[in-house]
Amino acid sequence: MKTRIKSFEKIFNFRDFGGYKTKTGKMVRANKLFRSAHFNNTTESDRNSLAELDIGLIVDLRHKTERERQPTNWPDTQNPKRLLYLSEEENNHEAIAPHEAFMKDELHSPKDARDYMLRSYGQRPLDKGFKKIFGDTLRYMANTGQPILVHCAAGKDRTGSLCSIILGCLGVDKAIQMTDYMLTMEAVDIDSYLLPAAKMFTAKYGREIDPEAIRPMFGVEEAYLKSSFNTIVNMHEYILGQLDVSEEEILAIKEAYLE
């Protein structure tokens, strides 16, 4: 695979996370596993390119308020199945995503932001809503073998967690999972976002937000994903026990997505 980072006009951090070697020597199939940021601003050219991928499932890991604020703009010619993250607070229309609540009330320094990221990565694998959508994604893969697309808002944190689990299910080593995770730092120019984002948050929250204070939330670090690894401990046992995916389904996933 010459490059797994795909170029679009208004879709960011779009990558193929197939093409990796597993611990048994098999390869994860390319052009079947995709990850990205949101799809609110897609252009006609973007939608034409998306249509060529023949995506069977879109896994949207954003909270309800995020989906309502930036609805997905997908090709009219396709109607893939959608899985949506549902939190315990989804029925509260005033609720905002946890990372937004943190920025609003608790973010003051880079350390605050980094500590939050470490906590959220450690907690995510056991979150009821995430476990449900993670398990549903793997079951869909087992039942259909179709190309899937995993995304959240920026395509790095929640997306990174599920993509790591998928690769782990397929038998890809943790070191390679980490390599794929860290590609966000190549796919996205983080520095270009910090100042405009800080200005936006300053206006939105009514207090000064330092661009450097949000840097840990806009990039990725190996320590973040390691925090998830520490919670999961054993990927195979986690998938069986926490995600309620059977051995037979794991074998079906490997049959469909490995070569």
C-alpha cells in the first residue's frame, strides 16, 4: 500500500486501515476498512469518491448533539447501514459531549487536557454505549464481510479506539495498531487548527482559551492508546467477554477481512 492516507477536498484524516500484517503472517485486506473525521462538509467530488468505495456500514461514534450539529452528507446513490453511538444521556437534549463539557468548564492548561485524554481513553473500553457499538460493528463484519467506515468528529480518538479493537480482533500486533493510530499526526496539520479553534472556544465559552492548552486534545500520543490497552489487558478476552462477540464470529471476521 503506497499510501493509506486518502486525499479529499473537505473530508479530513481519511485513511485505509487495512493492509497490515497479522501475527500469523496473513494480511488485512485493503479497501475494506476505512476511518476518518466527520462528513458534514463533503463536496460533490468527495461524494463521488466515497461512492466508489461501496461502503456497507458507517459507524458514527459521535454523540447525538454532535451529529445534529454536523449531519453526515453522504452520496445520494448509496444507503449504507448506520450504527450510532448512544450514551446514557442521549434523551437529554441539553446534554453535550463529555469532551465539550470538559473544555467548557475544566480546561485551563495543557496538563488538564492531557490528563483528560488519558482518562477518557482508559474509560472508553468499558463505557456501556461504546461497548454496544463496538460489539455491533464486529458482529456486522462477521455477518456481511462488507467494507466499513468508522468515524467520529476528528477521526482520531473514539475512531482510534474502535480501529485498534478491529485490528486486534484480526490478529494485528499492538505495535502496528499504535503505528496506525499515530498516523493522525501525518494526516492532519494540527498546528493550523489550534489558533482558530482557541478563538472559537474563547467566544463560545466566554473565557480565554490558550491554543497550547488544547494541543493535547487535537493531536494523539502513544500514551493515550496505551491507556486503553491497560484497560482492555487481553484483546481476545475483551472482545469475547465485554463486547459479547463469539469465537465463531471472530473466525468469520478473519475469513472475510484477511488474505
